[in-house]
Amino acid sequence: MSLKTSAMGTALKYTLRYVKQNPEENLTKILNLAESLFPERYKENLRVARTYLEPGGVYHPLIMRVFNEVDPVFLERLAYNFFINQLAIGVQKQIDTEKKYGFPGPFTILISPTMRCNLSCVGCYAGLYTREDDMPPELFDRIIREGEELGTYLYTILGGEPFVYPHLFEVAKNHPDVVFHTFTNGTLLTNPKMIEQLKEVGNIVPVISIEGWEKETDQRRGAGMFANIVKVMDTLKANGIPFGVSITYTRLNADTVTSDEFYDFLIDKGALFGWYFLFMPVGKDPDTSLMPTPEQRKKLYETVQRVRLEKPLFMMDFWGDAPYVGGCIAGGRRYIHINSKGDVEPCIFVHFSTDNIKEKSLKEALSSDFMKAIRAHQPFDDNLLLPCQIIDNPDKLREIVEKTHPKPTHEGAEVIVVDDSIKSFLDDYSKQVKEVFDGIWKERYLTNPAIKGYAEKLYQEREQKLKKFEEEHKEDT
């Protein structure tokens, strides 16, 4: 770590401690000090930030919630790991990785150390695994060490249910410099011992799965689950443990989980952020009836844009927010998924792989033809609101699978690319979604010169990557 980075980290810790003493007054004092010290070239950016953070700014209530509700030890550890390690150190490492190896270091690596779960939710892909399928802790450790070399200090932990994995806290202690963004059903987080372990490590952020009110949540996750989630949220909030929520957006709960009443409930219970994931037709016998309609996707997009400006809760739409990251980020462009068996998958929903981390390094897996082909085709559509290779551009996934021959990593994974009825459904669905979102893309994004220029740059890079990939694989065609 450089002296400059070390100084930044020390300054961040003392700033957080000072602001937490009196958030309303001291945040403004810190911003005043920063504006007086910042070089002139940065002052305009700071002034813009102040309009969001100071009293009256759209993010001021959320920032006040963070300082007033989060345990100070948690706040310091997470802020340091994310802003210093991930953004200051990690991003530069990611850039250096791309210059050296031809692919960027992942912003986050998704890891499923276990695919086991104590629930059996409708439409979930994690129901066919046993303890024997768990990832050895030494492999978990190795992935994180190799990831840090590439610039990754943010690890999204999935499953299965991560908290049934017996080595989770052990691994978290071994890597105090990273953030573990952990998706969980929450059933185990009312255990006092579990709460003490969370506070001890200070770098695990739970993300609680919820499907709406009691009816919607219990219908998908089992009787009594909503009541359990409420208890978990109350426990986490009382202990100052920051947490978010994860919502699977379906045709059945679309209205419920986009209502102001639901957002106010989440805020009251202590959630600071939330993720929306569209219900995906993956796995054996995929159920397309639960997929949200194109109009429901539009409603989600518009609601998230509004709620972020109106409520102290930062909601994110993995599809609707794609323009901010240039479309799909899978395939090693910004993230990958490694399942409990070590299979390196391009996406949590794309259950195909050509490499296993037990046999290859992370760098080798990211350099595979399968990952290269995905990155060469990104963005998959000229409309960045249509990022997905499964449901928005299904022809692209079929083309990539046909060219690179990955193996399915989950029973029934191949259905989405070989089953004629599923292929036909996805082709029709993607056309309908395109009709809904093309107008939004043209009217709200392409009228902005900065976004239009960014998109055009991405398209040019895509053409160059495709040309290079095709030249490297002439003999394969």
C-alpha cells in the first residue's frame, strides 16, 4: 500500500468517527473543509456531490440513516474495504490487469461455497445439492487471494444458503480487507451466536431475500418465512449490522414489491439498499409463467428511478440499471460466478462452463474462449436497457455456446439453448421487451451527449473485439 493510500485510509476513518458524533452538523463541516482543500479541478465534482449529500439533497436522508443506524466498527471496516481497497486500490489493479492480460480484473467475484439450502423455493436452481458438493475452504481462500491480485476486494456470496456453509466466518476472518456481500434467506440470523460472529468479523453484509408481503413471501419460500424475515431485520437493525434486501421480481408480485408501502416497510425495518432480479427461466423444466411481462419490467425501471430520488433506500435494478455499467457485465467483464464444485460460470444464471478453478488459475479461467466470446459480444444489444444474453438477446447465448462448446453445470441448463419451445418463447419475449424499451432508450438516453458518446465507444470496442476473436478462431469455423 502506498503512503498516499494509507493516508487516505486514515483520513477516512477519522472523518467517519467525526461525522458520526453529530451527523447533521459534522457532515456539512467535513464537506466545507474538503471544498477548501480540494484542487480546483475537483471542486466542481464536489459541489455536485454536495447537492445530493447535504440537507435537502436526495441522498441526505439515506446518509443520515447510515451514520445513525450502523455500528461504528462495522461502518469503518466496510467503508475502508470498499472505498480504499476496492475503489482506490482495486480499480487501479483491475486496469493494470487488463493491460497485462487482456481482460479487466473483476469488480466482484460471485462465489457459491455451498449450493445446499434449508429451503425449497419455487423456481430456485439450488435444490439438488448435498454437503459433498460444498467448496473446500482452502479453495475458497485461494480464489480470494487470486482475486485480490487482479483487483477484486468485493465478493458476492451466494448459494444455496451461505450461512449453512460451516467455514464462512473462518474465510471472512482470513480476509479482513474485503467485503462479503452475502445473499441469504435469513433463517439462521436470529441466532445470537451468529450475530456475535457477524459483529466480530465486521466485513459480511447480509442481503435478505424477500418476495413482498407475507402472502407472496410464504407462497414462494414456505410458511412462516415472512415472520422470520421480520424478526431477522429487527435483530440486525438492533445490533447496528447494515443489511440490504434481494427481491425476485415476478409476474405475481410485481405490484406489491414496487409499492410505496413496501418501501416504507423496508426502511422502517432497517434495510439500507435492495436488489431486484427478474425471475429467470433456468434449470430443469424452466417456468416461464413467472417471468415479469415487458410492461412490468418497464414499471420496475420507472419505479426504481423514482424511489432513489424520493426515499432513504437505495434500490437497484440489475437490468434497468445496465446503462450505468455499459450493459451486461458477465463473462469476466466485471464479474463471474464460481459454484461450489469449482465450475467457473459467466453469470449466476448462465449455468455453463469450460473451466474448473480446481484445475486452473483464476487468470486462466478468465482467459478461456468461452469468456472471451462473451466479452467480445458485449454489449449484446445497441440498447443498453436490454443487457441480458438469456432473455433479451437469446440468439447471442446460443451462438456463443455453439462456438465455444461449454458444458452444462446444472441439470437441465442446456434447455434454454436446445429446447425449441423455450427458444421460441424467449425469441418472442425478447422482441416484446425491445418494443417497450427502444423508445425509452432513444428518448431518455440517446438525447444525452455523454451517454450517447459512451454507448458509441462501447459499440466500437465490441466490433474490434469481435473481429479479433473471429480472426483467432478462423480454423474453428
